[in-house]
Amino acid sequence: NKLQRHYQAVADLGCIVCRNQGIHSIPQIHHPYGRTKKHVMKVLGLCPSHHASGLKNDYVVSVHPWKREFERRYGSQDELLNQVDRLLEAE
């Protein structure tokens, strides 16, 4: 279905943060605005380290639970979503 195809296309991009650092990694699907019907298509691919590992060090920070620091280092989730959308449109 359309949702599964979209999630697969996002996953195929890899972790958007790692991608921006020139690294390819296998992502998990992250829902910045929750899994509500209104926002179900707004997803990022984030590797486990950038998603929910709880890490916060000089090398990596995960969005869960460090959202503010994650966005300071890597850009807002809106900016990352826009980047993902542009990459998907280019394919």
C-alpha cells in the first residue's frame, strides 16, 4: 500500500543524519509528530544511534530523549523532513 511504499522509500535513503555525514546506515522509521493519521506520512529514517539509543556524547546524540540537542547539532526535524521529501522527489 501507499504508506508501506513511502516508509520503504524513506528507509532506502538510510539515516538522514548519517547520510548528511557521508555515511550509509540502516534506519528505523521515526515519527517526529507521532503516529496520528494526520502525520503518519511525516517520517524520517534514523539509525538506532540517532533515533532512540539515548546516546549523547561528542560523536552522536539521539533524538530520544535529547530532542533539543539533536536539533541543535543536526537541524530541526522539519528541516530534515523537507530534505527527505526533496530526496524522494529527485528519485
